[in-house]
Amino acid sequence: MNILLIDHYGGSESMGMEYRPYYLGREWVAGGHRVTIVAASFSHLRKRQPTVDSDLISTEEEGVRFRWVRTGRYRGNGLGRVGNMLTFVSKLYAFADRIAREERPDVVICSSTYPLDIYPGARIAARCGAQLVFEVHDLWPLTPMLLGGYSAAHPYIRLLQRAEDWAYRRADKVVSILPLASSYMTGRGMAPCKFVHIPNGVRVATLQEGGEGLPLPETVVSRIRQERERGRFLVGYAGGMNDSNAVAMIVEAASLLASEPLTFILVGEGVNTHALAAAAQSRSLTNFHLMGAIPKQSVPKFLAEMDALTMTWWRSPLYRYGVSPNKIFDYMLAARPIVQACDAANDLVTDAGCGITVPSEDTAAYADALLRMCRMPLVERIRMGRSGRHYVLERHDYRILAARFLSALAGALRTAPEPDSVALSNPASAS
């Protein structure tokens, strides 16, 4: 099968996030399929950007081809990022016939966070008689409306809403990482038979191939050693320091637990890093340490050095459709017990029997759960950690998820129409 996957933010292990298309692609290539990812030349999620001199130049990593659309650089979530999105989508639409002619895909997967890529994706699929798949990471425009405070009447939101509704009607399959999103999607016009749930996961083969991975930075090693010498119970966090992650709740818990033998060590970076550091400093906390970003290949070693791992969520109606966070699967794979504050419709930690879940934004309950974990017998914490590892290996290895994805596609493959036989509106006029 020849698979074309469109993901504005597509990355790889060497470039950085996002990883899902690449991990799925590697598994499909290993199974004998041809995979090409079309992505923007600049993404704020990547640590390293590709060198792109012209549109649609191709590169390759581990058998996965990338074709790059040149876009401008930006910072933050302002107009620069919106301009980057619109450049990517408009160029992709302009190049759609060329991509269809050169790639001849059997399947076109539209997988950017926002839904606007469905228009050029549908045009490519129509020109080749290919199956069209709409993959939903987050529910846009619902996510920026609920988390960013945008009005439904905002022109940008209306543009996104029109694209989302069109995608649900037009796509042959709708793949979602959110387990309970079907009810929302059918309310926007999707036929229920189109829905397929394929969650996030971990690529176990990558860890096996990488051996010990990269060593931890000396600053992190030194901090862990100092806290161990103090006889501390170490709680780790690995992830972004951004608005979407309620890391401020960890600062509050550290303040409540200042007199207990428990230390928080956090790795990662984001727009809220300085604010979190200032909040910890204002409380004179000695049990809360921000260590900055570390290489992805070092994260498993960091997680393994911790006694327990944690993550926190804001309370939001968005999570009634479920969650599938990458970091929870990395945590489980590390075989460490987890304490999370979360009110989502699904509870992966409880399902796996690998930790404690308390309500979002209930700092007292969160701090109490952390203290209970600290005082729990080691044998019980080991049991929890092993349960989480078993759960993720059985259900969330990307080898398993990639096979499930292809199985869903196989059930929907249709007879190809004649090329150019499907009329498509352009992005400005589609409805």
C-alpha cells in the first residue's frame, strides 16, 4: 500500500515532535508499505528544522519519506502561527495535483492538529481514487474555544468549524486518539460507521534498538544524587511547561508538602517555565526543581531514576471525550507508579492499576495522594509499576497500533473512481 500522510507538524526522533506519524510510518514501512509524510518546513514543536531550499523537496529517515512545504518561522500562538498554517494549507492545495501525480497514493491521511488540511488532502485523494482518512488528535475548533477562550463567532473559529464538519462528511474513515469522541463527531455530521479509535502509544522497538539511550545531563544526575543523599522520595515529571499542562498544581503541592521527605524534579520546557520558577522561588521551595529540557533519548533513564511519576490536568469539558497523552504511556513503560490529577472520561491509570487518580484542581487531594504514594510499601509500588508496563506493552506498542490502523483502512478500501472524476471546491468556498 502507498500511504501519504499529511501532518503540518510531522517530525521524527532526530528532529523532535511530533512523533506519532513517524512511529506509525516506520511500522508500516517495516510491513512492506510505502510511506510519505508531507509536513511544513518549520514547526515550533521541533528541536531541529529540516534544511529546505524549495517546496516539496524530499528527505528520508528510517525508510519514511518526508516532503517539505516551505513555511515561515514564528513564535508563540499569535498571528505568525496562523500565517504559517495558512501558508502550508494554501501551498498544499496548489501542489495537490502535482503530489497526486508524483505519489499516486492508495490512502491519504489528513493528520494535522487543525482540520484545514482536509481540503488539499481530499483533492489529492480524488485525483488518485485514493481512500481519504481524517485523523483527529484534538477536537478543533472546540479545543481553542474551550482552552483558549475563542468565541464561536470568531472568523478563524468559523473557518475551522466549516473544515471540521466538511471532513466528517467527506472522509471515508475518521480516526481519533480520543476514545469517546464519536458522539461529538456524529453530532457534526459524521456517519457512526466511519469512527475508529487508535490511541497514542510508545514505540517499544525504538527503545530496544537504542540500548541504554543517551546519558542524563550532569546537572540532572547531580540533582538526583543530592536528593538521594538527603533521603528524599523523588517524584518526576517529563513534559511541557505550557498552559495546557497544569504544572502550577505541582508547585502548589510542593508547597503543601514542604515539610515531608518528598522532592519534585521536572524536565521539559515551555512558555510557563519562568513563571513556574518564580512561583517556586517566591515560596522558598527546596523540594521543587526545574531542570530544563533533556534529549528525548534520555527521558527513559530519567523516569527510571524516579520513585513515582506525576501529571496534572486542568478541569475542562473538553476531556469528556477522553484523553490519550503520550507521557502517560512513557510513564507506564518506565514501570513506575503514577499519581495524576485528572477528570477525563477515561482513566488510564486506574484501568492499568498503576497508580492513584484524584480530581483535577484539587490540590489538597493531590498532595495527599502523593504523600500516600511516598509512604506506600515498596513492594506495592513495584506491583503498580509492573502493572502499568504490562498494560502499555499489551495495548499501546506502535506495532500493535499501526496494525490496527491498517486493519481499519482495509475494511474501508473502495473501488477507485476515474482520476479527476470527483469535483472539489477550493478551501475558500467548500461547505
